[in-house]
Amino acid sequence: MLQELSTKTNIAQIGEEIGMDLGTQMVKSYQEANPTDVKSYTIGRDIIEKILAQPGCAGIKFFNAMNEVGEKTLVYLGVDSEGKPLVEYTVIDASGQLEKARAIVADRIKTDDGGGSGWDWLKWLFN
């Protein structure tokens, strides 16, 4: 019997440790090629944990976006094991009935223009 080869990506396993040297070089290369772009985004642990805690969530997808006042930002949401966005999921309400809950779609990140402490840790590596 032939075994079927699976080429399906395991969403939960996407990403890997790349180390400080490669990470620094990648950031530096991007910053040099795009000097006026947003330097970084900070996202709090609480919202990341809330997204990942949703039933069926295997990862988080980030989208470049523009906020209400025209600033570049990210919108992020959970994805299932096939990489499909979580839109809603089933929950049990207080009376024991099944109902649908909306999945979390998040924003409200802090951006850093390079002058704040969020960027300082990397500056010394460029010298």
C-alpha cells in the first residue's frame, strides 16, 4: 500500500527561532530599504493570548492596514489549522445552549518611529 505524501502546512508550526544576528540583519536591511516606513509595532500579550485561546485557533495572521486617521497599522486575527480566518465559533451560553460567538479581529497597536525605547535595543547592533 502506498502512503500518501502530505504537503499540507501545519499552521501551528509556522515560524522559527532565527537568532539575534539574522534578525538584526533582516530588520536593518528592511530599514535601509524603507527609511520612512514604520519601524516597529508592539502588540500586548493579553490580546495575543485571547486570540490563541479561541477554539480551533492554530495561529495568527497579520495584515497591513490603515487606521481611521490614515496611519499604517496591522490588523490581526486567528486562523484555523488550514490557515482560514476564524470568523466565529460555537460556545455554550449561560443556559447551556449552543450559540455562535464572533472571533476576535484586533488592532490598536503601538507604533515606534525609531525614537522610542521599542527600537533602542536594536540600535546598538547597527554600530
